[in-house]
Amino acid sequence: MNVFGEKDLTDSPCIGICSSTNLGDEICIGCKRTAQEVIDWNSYSDQQKIAINMRLRKETSILTEMNVTHWTAPVSTNENDQAIDAIEQGRILHFPTLAFQLLPDENEFLSPSFAEIKAKNISFDRHTQRLRCAKCPAEKYARLKNMLQRFSEQAERLVHGLLTPYAAALQLGRTSFRPVEIAGRLSSYRKDDTRLHVDAFPATPNQGRRILRVFTNINPNGQARHWRVGEPFAEVVARFLPLVSKQWPGSAALLKWLRLTKSKRTAYDHLMLQIHDRMKADLTYQKKVSQQSIYFAPGSSWIVQTDQVSHAAMSGQHVLEQTFYLPVTAMVNPTLSPLKTLEKWTGRVLT
Ligand code: SIN
Ligand code: FE
């Protein structure tokens, strides 16, 4: 392991899901080595191990590396096309050297003591200029808000410049600061982000809109944010859609009337919530499904549509995140959206 908690290129790529040795597969569903490479691994030289690991990382990575180093850097048309194509295919846009610079007097905010007890995040609403779940002395409040506002503006400029076809339709959601270590955090299974899931929220139906998030790791101690990423959305649907329970007629109106949801929970929201919950509840699935680990280093950023990409955050502390919502009609290829995928499977209009 290196300082970022990543495996070294001479380490075995095994992730403990071994189908070549257990089931006799020619290619292991866990690490993607050939059966022969698994058997012979310990007899290989360092050079052979490095060559295999490099090949596997290239073949299997869900990351599309973007060479953008400034939040406002001009982007070529080629990069625009590559970014849109990758993000709609359910890939993660990774910016290894795109860092968010803290001002000297903002370093003090890198402490969980600024978040309310039990809160995962401090969130900021640029429209109302309010912070939520922050435990911040009055004299520091404006500076904390300023840090989130600055990040939010930079994230917005990045997505507008990079994902240009979306720019006019993107809706700005919350900004969040996550100063609490993920590993060891206690929560109910539904709120447990260390379990693979696609994002769906009980109180805030998104009615088919895409959830697009920009993350940046601002950890000052060299600690990476460790994610697991699971199977493609269509495979998640194939597995869990047959298991979902019915949405009771009238329940959406009742939830809205009781103010348990902020807007109407559509059939789409109901299915996404059910899939989210069933993924998290299934511990065998969590362990056995084909998946990869990703370590996002400090000073790096990434963009991901978390309604489509099955993800789990395993460890890490101190990221900033900006959420955007995107109507499916603004996508270049709407058929790739979770909404259209679910409508195809169910044969129904879901919003
Ligand atoms: C999540 O969206 O599940 C959490 C991601 C993170 O905080 O890194
Ligand atoms: Fe999530």
C-alpha cells in the first residue's frame, strides 16, 4: 500500500471475490486476471506484476482521466465530447490534479467539530445563503460560508465549461462540506454510505432528474477518499427491479400532505428508493457483486452521476461536494438515464 492507501503495482490485485479459483472461470469476476495469472501470481517478478496491474487498471477502470488543472480552464471541443460521452455512459470524470485551494484562515475548518453531532455533512444553500448542520461560532460563520460559496462557484464554472450542452438546464443544488471521517461512522443501514447504492432520497424526490455531483478532496494529511464502485445501472435494475414492492395508490399525495416529502414522490422516485434500500440491505450482494476500489487522492476532484453509478464511500475525511440536477431532456442521449432505463423495463411512464 502507498501513502494514499492505494495498492502498489506489485501487490496482488485480488479483492477477495475469486471466481476463477471458486467457479473455474477463465477470467476472475473480482480482479479480472486470467485463471493462469491467479495461479502463477506468486512466481512472477515485480516487473511482470506491474505489467499485469497496469493492464488491469486500464481495462477495468471506471475513471475517465481529464487533464484539467484549473476550475475555469478553457476546454477543447474534443474534451467536451469526451466528458459528456463518459458521464452519460456511467463513468466517473477524474481530475487528478484539480485542487481546491483553501485560504490560510480556512484550514481551521478541517475539523469534525464544525459539524453538528450525528451530522454527516455541513450543507450550504446558495439561494438562501444558509448553512445547515454547522456548529460554528458566530464570528466564524461568514468565513465558513465563504469557503462553501467559493467552492460552489468554481464547481459551477467547471461543469458549465466542461459539460457545455447541459449548462443552460443545470439546476444548482446544495453544496456540502464533509469533515467527518466515514470509517466507523454509525448509522442505520439505509443511511450507511459504506454500502453500494445509487442515490435516492426519501424526503426530496427528484422526479427523474439526474443527480450530478462534483467532489474535491481537501484532506490535509495525505488521506485518500476510498470508494467502491459496483456494476452498471442496467445490471442493478435487472437484479433488484423484480424485488421492489408496489407504491400504494394515494401514498404520494399523503406523503406530500404530511410534509414528509418536499414534492410529489413519483413512481420513478418510488422505484429508485426501493432499489437503493434493497441494494443496501443485501449484504451478500455487497460482498460478491463485481466491483472496484478507487482512491481519490487529496488535491484531486471528480464528477459523477450518483443516481446511475453504484457507489459506496468507505473511508476518508474532508471533501467538498456540489450537487446539480439535470432534466433528462437536456441529456445528449436520454436513453442512458435511470428514468428511461426504468421506463423501458417497466413499460410505463414513471413521472
Ligand atoms: C455518497 O454519495 O454516498 C457519499 C460520497 C462521499 O461522501 O464520498
Ligand atoms: Fe451516495
